[in-house]
Amino acid sequence: MLYDSILARSFSKHEQKKFKYGALIGLFVIALSFCTVLKPYLAPLPAAQFCDIKDDIRIEASSGTVFISSSEAAGINNRSWIIRPYARKADSTAMNWVRKWAVKSVTNRQELPKCTQNHGVPAILFSNGGYAGNHFHDFTDIIVPLYLTSRQFNGEVQFLVTNKKYDWIDKFRELLQKLSNHDIIDVDQENDIGKVHCFRGGIIGLKAHDQKELIIDPSKSSYTMTDFKQFLRSCYSLQKSTAITINNKESKKKMPRLLIISRKRTRTFTNASKIARMARRLGFKVVVAEADMRLSRFARIVNSCDVLLGVHGAGLANIVFLPENAVFIQVVPIAVEWLARDYFEEPSKAMKLRYLEYKIKAEESTLIQQYPIDHQVVRDPSSILKMGWSAFKSLYLDKQNVQLDLNRFGGTLLKALELLHQ
């Protein structure tokens, strides 16, 4: 790194070490000056992107400001800072699409704006900007963090959403109603100057996004992905808690259900009907569906199945609805191995699913219809990634479909059956 090379030229190793530690301590102190050690006023995470405010707060939507009453003893009198209330805090692209909110401390309570609407519960202000609208990011960037942030209130909390996209509230209505007993407020629609919501404390932002996707780290939370899946079963009245075990006496006459998630635009199965016929011959009851229907309905379809098969993509986030010990088969197109691992392989294991992966060969990708098999696009995808994310996405995510080699893929389906016998 350039930073390390400059240090190496300018300082001895001992001085470099002292400088790095000093810099880290300095940054930590700066973060703390905004959003920690301010009890009972604030108790947030570093980077001033999440604040847990213990005292009364006043939210003025027209100016995008959250007012808190402070004292000189608290050390934050008459200060303000900016928060973008979205969980993917390290992603500058996502954060650029999130509305800025000012958190302002006021020493003189007479200077606080007057309340026009009082609420007897705390508030959580969050954004569904960023990458919202993509099913994977809806869950990993908003729903899971919102669950972690709000569960402690047992429903007695008021949600305020900023950057609301189209029908997002309707899409997740059943889930939101399980987390809050109060109607969600679309705060961006409240442009009346002087309208001020007052709450008994609240949280601005969602708990910081971890480096891992779609996973709850039990070492950092009192909840687990198992708890989250049980919560989803309650939200959507999902009946199946465990996948079928074929060698059980009661299950001998039952066929395991296989869901093939289809896609219309990209990374589609070009021979989906043949895959389904082969699966039926092997003993599966096959369901083919696209994740574009009402979420509650699709959740029940997924939950009814013992095996889920799909090409890497946002629709695979529906594995959150699978029963425990179900088998998840991810088909991995050319070049997306790292995305497949981080986005779905590791999370599926945390959800107590059995994971199988089928990496396609070049001959199974439609890219060879556009490029010779020895072209760098097929042979060396890393060279395309070096050209930037846009070029990589355009080729491997937006223009690649899959035609499975049935003879080769049949072994993966047999492995899934073997796992269901265990």
C-alpha cells in the first residue's frame, strides 16, 4: 500500500508502529467524541452512523434534523453531525443514495423546536435507499439489521423510514408489523415546516453492517440466524421447520420437493425444462417458480421444499425461508465464485442448511457463444475485474446464462438425495 511505503521511507519500524497506534487511537477518540461515552444521551457504534439516544428526541422532517437536549457536562453542547441511516456503512456508492440527517445537540432547552406530535415510544429512523429493491440487499442491508436493532423493544417502537422506494413497505408489511405495533411513518413525505415528532429516545440508523453478508454474528449479538428464521416463520405462518428425512418410516411414501428458482433476464437456465424432467426421474417432486410474486406467497413455496436450486443471484436470498437441514444447491457461473461464497455459501451454513455447489464449465456458459473459449473473458475473468466493477458486472452478471450438462449435474442431484437420507 502507498501509505505503508511512505511510512517505510520516513520512519523506523519502531516509529512506524507508534505512529500507527497513535493514529488509530486518535481516530477512535474522534469517533467517541460524537457517538459514545455520552450516556445517558448517546450509545452508538463508531463512525457516527448509528446513534442510540437515551434522552427525549425531536425529529423535524422538513429540515432533516434530529434534536437532542444536552448539557455542558455531557460535552456535546451545541454540536451537530451528519448520519446516513443505512447499514452498509463502508460502501460509499450505496451511502451516496442515502439521505443525510443532522443530529444536533442543544444545551438550552428553550431553543428546541416545539413538539407538534408526541409519541409514547422510542423511534428508529432508517433508510431503505442504498441498494434497496434488490431482494438480497433488502434482507442483508435492511431487514436483518432492522431486526437486530428493534427486537429489544418487543414491538413498542415507532419506525420512521427515509428514502422509501415504491412499494417497499407493502412488500415487507407482515414483517414490519411483527417488529413494531405502530404504523410506519414515511418521514420524507412530511414537508410541513414546523412539524416536529417527539419521542422517548430512539435510534438513528441501523446496527453497523458486518463484513459478512446475510449473517448474524452470535458473538456480537444476543440473536442468531436461527432466531431470525424462527421470526420469519412466525411472520409468514410457515409450517415446515425441518426438511424431510427420506429414511424415516413416515417419509417413505413422500417425495422430496425440489424448487428450481427461474430467472427471466440474465443467469437463466436455458434448459430448465430438461433439468426438471431429470429431477423427476430421480425421485423429486419439482416446483419451478420465479421470485417475483408476493413475498408471503413465495415464502410459503420455499418453506414447503426440501431442496432449493438456483443460479447465483438475488433470488437466492429466499433461502432464509427454507426449513432447517434443507439442501441448497447454488449454480455458480463463470467468474462469480467469490460472490457465491460470500453472499450465499457462508450464510446458508449459518442457517443450518446443507450446501452444495455446482461450478459450471466454460461449455455450460452462453459466454462461449460470444467469445472464443480461449478468450480472456472466458479464460481469465480476473483481468476483466481489474478493468472495474462495471465491466465485470456487464459481462458475467448481466450477459451470462447457463445450460447445464445434465449428465454432469445429475451427480449433484443424487448427492442432494443422499443428504436427505441422513
